[in-house]
Amino acid sequence: MFSLKSIMKNSIIALTSLAFITGCNSTSSPLSTNNLMFSASSYQSSFLFIPNRMFNVVYDPPSYVNSSTFSEKPITFGDAEYPLSGTLTIPKTKGKYPVIVLVHGSGPNDRDESLGANKPFRDIAWSLASQGIGTFRYEKRTKVYAEKMIKIKDGFTVKEEVTDDAHYAVNFLKTQNDIDSDKIFILGHDLGGMLAPKIAANDPNIAGIIIMAGNTKPLEDVMINQVENSTFISTSDKIKFKNQVNNVKLLNKNSSLIIGSLPYDIPPKYWLDLNNYSQTDTAKSLNKPILIIQGEKDEQVDMNNFMVWKNALSEQKNVTFYSYPNLNHLFFVGKLEDDNNKPNHINESVIKDLINWIKSN
């Protein structure tokens, strides 16, 4: 399940193909540190599992990007206790421009949502900027502050993990003179897409939302599907993980379930918060433009999720739907699992639809 990448002084870096929701170390999940045994008589051992997306990255821009038409500016923003670094991508067009806040999927993502040699959020940022649309992307809090967040006494929720920083990003953008403050949109992918309605419902400054491969199933069910489809997880570990997911279903406000009995050691507070959230009902309540897009070959968040969005919101005049044959979870052609280090890009048809929708709203 993991391979040794390198040894630097007293540190061991191991690569794992699993994307954890929070990036936190887990001691009880059968999908994390199981079967890893190390002995050191007088040394303290600790292990930082970094997804293989962090190494061997060589990025070549897609053909639809014109790098002469935009510039980028480093930004520090956010909560005083959890400041984050980000990148504002600025088109060189005259006048004020719309801007899109890019909200990550599950896992301790960087600002580009890097996966091997691929950087889908950079694809989006540079392609939109090539057409006069700004973007803001940033490091995810659980990537930068994983150690600090797991020490929060009563745990944390998606508020601390995702939504707070999206709001901080919007507030920052409203202070920029060259941005059209009436045209600040949220684009969420995966977990970010699931939470995009929640972010927009709590912020009148958001003009609309884009949901890319956003799940409608409970998050634990999505995780089960991913584990069941995996070829490198043993049958016994799959059973253990399913038992942990079943415990999520049993949670209530008076639950005595301990962290170790839940997936990835994520605390009850996190799951209870999600159990009280309906992304489709929240989206239905929004009086803002919504674009929902889905790859038809997505094995992480499958087409059943897209159909739930469509059935719930098809009568809403403010909602637009697109699905794409042969595109996977990152809106690339082909299977996502084949080779993460093989350079690929978001399909140009998706980029064109994003640009047209943003400019029409």
C-alpha cells in the first residue's frame, strides 16, 4: 500500500495511494497504518504520509492556455491562527474582471489539486485567465495545519476544514479594486462541490456556484464505493472499513462511539455535521446561478450522484447541467487510476463550458 520514496536525515517519506479526508495520521483505520511495524529502542518514530501527488511533478500547460494574457500574484490570507498562502491569477484585460474561488476536494490538497504530474486547478486557473476571468486558489488548511488540527480538543467539521477558508477568500477578493465584486463565484470539486451550496448559502457576496463531480450520496457511502473498487486493499481490510462506515450510520448527538471506531479516526463531530447537511436542499434554496457538471466515466463520484442533483433541481431555472462521456473524476479522458504521473489536462470542452457559463452570468 505504500512505497519508500527517500530517506532524508532522520526522516522517512512513504508514498501512499490513498487520499485521506483530513490528512491526519490514523492508527486504527485498516486502510492507513495496518501492517506497518517499526522498532527503534531509543528513538521516537513518527510517520508523515504524503500522497504521491506531491512528487515528480512536471507540469506542461494545456494547448488552450495563453500564458501571455495573465499574471499571478502570491497572496497570504485567512484566519489569524491558520493563515494560508494562495495565488491570484489576474487577466491582463482592461476593466474589472469576474473571479472564481477554487475549493478543493477531499484530502490534504495543495492549491493546484495536484495529482502526480497533473494540476487540474492550475488548468482551470490559467485557461480562465486566458479568457479574461480571474481565479483564486490556495493551500488547503488540512494540508498546512494537519498536526495542529488533529489536536483540536473536540474535533473539527467541514467548517474548519473547508468552508471558513472559502469565505475568507471571498472577503479578501472583495477588497481588490480590479475585481468585479458582483461577479465572485465558487467552483468546488468533489467535496468542494458537495459543500459549494453550503458556502454560497452563508455568503451573499457569492454570485453563483459551479459543482464539479460533487457527491450527493453521504460521504461515507462514497468512501465505501472507492474502497470496494480498489484492487490493492485486502478483503479483510475492506470488511473492517465497512464496519467503521456502519458506525457512522449509527451516530447521533448522544453517541458514545470513540474516534477509533470511525473511518480514518475522523471524530464524531465531523460526521454529525455532515449528517445534518443536505446539499440538494441547500442548492434548491439558492437564488443564484448554479452549474453542475459530471464526467460520465467518474468512478469516484459516479453518475448516480449527478442524477440525484438533476432530479432534485431540474425544475430550477437557475441551474444548468452538463455531463461528459469518457471523462473521469478530474475531467480527463481515460481512467484516473491508470497512471497519475502521466500528464493530462481537463478536457477543453469542459473549459469552454465553464467560460461560457461564467460570462453569461
